[in-house]
Amino acid sequence: MFSLNEFIMSFPQPSLLSQLCPETPKEVTVSRLKPHLFVEAPQASYAVNFYKAAFGAEEVKRVSQWKVLWGQEPMLTISAHLKLGSTTFVVTDITRYDFQYVLLKSKMRSTFCLETEEIDAAVEKAVMAGAITLGEIAKAGGGRASKVMDPYGYIWMISCSAAAMKRIVNYS
């Protein structure tokens, strides 16, 4: 069993990567960075109310679902999108059955979400730079998404929104 630090240090270093993959990756344009804040379930609704009251955040969208948890079925917040100034961020309930729960318990409670229309190239570029994939690129909310972990242990969700997917399909 590796410690998190040993696991991170096992990633190829950038200088080694340039020797292994000498080709230049495709240029990627990131349109938005959207932080994801994880809270232990079922506290996301309270966190949303706090951000509204404390900072004047505006709730833009919320996706909730019932989930059996501790023998009960509480309504969990899958994602609450809040706008604070010109920035949007997401608050999510995490249960002990979610892979992000380890991050929650380690006090690393956020994921960075990059939105781009070049999701395949963005994931490939991140991997070539030393990230590891945490799953395949999959359909998510009408768009597509994948997660990578950088060499420092931070999770980056790279996504293409449903609206961007429609533009790509209509353009093709």
C-alpha cells in the first residue's frame, strides 16, 4: 500500500515525459475554471444557504436525488451551482461511498473543473504532462467529462458542456 506522497512521486516527471512523448500536444483553449467544493453528506444544502447568506451567492441551478444513506433516504445535493461575482462554483454532497470521500477526509475538499470544447486533447495533454486519468471520458449532464489527478494530488475534472456539445455537433 502506497502513501499518497509515494503515489504522487511515482508519476513520471515532466523532463522524462518529454523524452517519452516528443511530439507537441494539440493546443487547448480553456473557457472556464469552476471550483467544486465537497461537503460531507447531507450538509451541501446548509453550505449553499451559508454561501448565500455570508457572501451573497446566487443559486443558479441545483440537481438533487434521494440516496439510501445510513438506513435512511435523505435528499442529497448532487450539484448546486452558485454564482459569486463573475465566478461560478459547485457544492456537492459526498458520502463515504464516493471516491472523493478520501479527499474530504484528507481536508482536500475541492476539485478544479476546466471547461473546454477540446476535451480529448485536454485530457491527453494533461496525461502527457504527468497527470493520471481517473476514468474514461464519459457522458455527463448532456456533455462529456473526465477526471485526472495532477502530480501534486489535485483532481481536475475536464468537461465539455451540453451547450458546447450542441455547437460542436451542429458545426460538424
